[in-house]
Amino acid sequence: MKRRNKNKLFAVLLALAMVAIIVPTTVLATPGSILAGGTWHYPKEVTGTEVVLKYANVRWLQLITNGIKIDQPTTLCHDFKGATLGWEGEIRRLRHGRWIEVESTLIPPVGDEMYQVCVDAPIAGTYALFGYYNASGEVSQTPEAFTTISGNSTEGHWNTGKEFDIDLKAMPAETWLRFFSRGVEIEYPSTICYPFERGLQGWAAEIRMWNPETDKWSKLETTTGFETEGNNESPYQACAQTYFAGKYALFGYLDGSSK
């Protein structure tokens, strides 16, 4: 081999070695992997079809679920265990062969639940969950941090009664239910209401009463609607008629999903 060719070969090998040194190692995830097990969640009136994806052309993002094709705008969620493993997740929409970013929200777990990445999908189309590894390994909230439902983790206030922080270990709920309020303690029967904007995005509401004899939350008949009938500018809320003094809370679930 000529000396010049040997020099070229040496230069190529040296360059490859340097790349191997400076490129950080990341954990790869594939659709259906431990980072995002389970299925997509959306309201029952929405028709969703799973789309098998082998790859996606977003260089710095890893595709971590199969896609979902929906027939109308809706709230779309997917479990995301990756949030506890140093990963950041975001849902994107396929448009003309490109994956367009849609504002995603990481919803903290309550009790034994898992983190979820959710998005208010603006139009029908194909969506998928992507992620990237956060070198710091930090997540804004850990599952262990959510052992109490406090004023910092809810929005709004009850229309009556005395509010209190809910101890999730002492007063656990069904795993398919999500807390949407602090607790409220009332001393006499009344109609109790709490803001519930998620009701406009496919979530169903249930106000429940804590039963200390069974250590369970008992469901009440719950109605949802605008505070002022016919006025869509007034707050959207969930209400229930109570018949006993006691402790109550507002729960919700995506209708037709994991229930």
C-alpha cells in the first residue's frame, strides 16, 4: 500500500475514534417500550386507529410510541414512565410528511398512577409521542412528591365548605380516577361545585364522598355545565347535591379510556 493511502486510512480511523469519544451515550427507546407502555387515551366518541411507525424524521427526537390517527379534535394522552427515567416527552402531529410540534403537557401522577403526556389535538390527523434523554436526569416532579393534593396542585376553589389537603396514603382513590381538587368538608347538606374546565375537553367528572367505614370514595350523582346557564363565558363547573356532612373531592377520567 502506498504511503499516501496509509496516511489517509490513518486519518479516517482517527476521526472515527474521536467521534466515538465525544458523542454521548443515550438510551434508545422503541415504540411500545418501557418508556411509554400502554395505549393512547381519548374520549369514547373519538375514533382512533393505531398507526405502526418504524421511524420518524425528527433528528434529535426518539419515536417512543406507535402513532394514533384520530377523526376529530380531542384531548389525547399517553402514559409516560420515561419522565421518571430522565426523559422529556412531547406529542407531535404528522403534516405533509413532517412531524409538527403541538403544545404538550406533562401531567403528574396521583397515588399509584403514572405520568402522562397530554395534548389538546387541534384537528383530526396522526399523532405520536416522541422523547429525548435529559442528561441531567431531573424531572420537575417525582411520583413520590405527589402524596398530598394541596392548593399548589389544583386550580380553583369550592363554592362552600372548608377546604383541606388530601393525604393520598390515608384517603386513596381508584387508580383510574384523577384528583381535580382539594378536599372540602361540609357541616350540612348542600349543593357543592368546583371549576372543571377539563369537562370541555373530553373529561368526565365525579364528585365523591369519603366513607371512613369502608375507606373508599363513594360516587355521587354529578352534573357539569356553565355556572350561568346559556352563558358560555361563565366558568364551567361540576356540581353535586350532598345529603350528609362529610368530606368530598372532585375526580375525573377521560371518558371511554382506562375506566
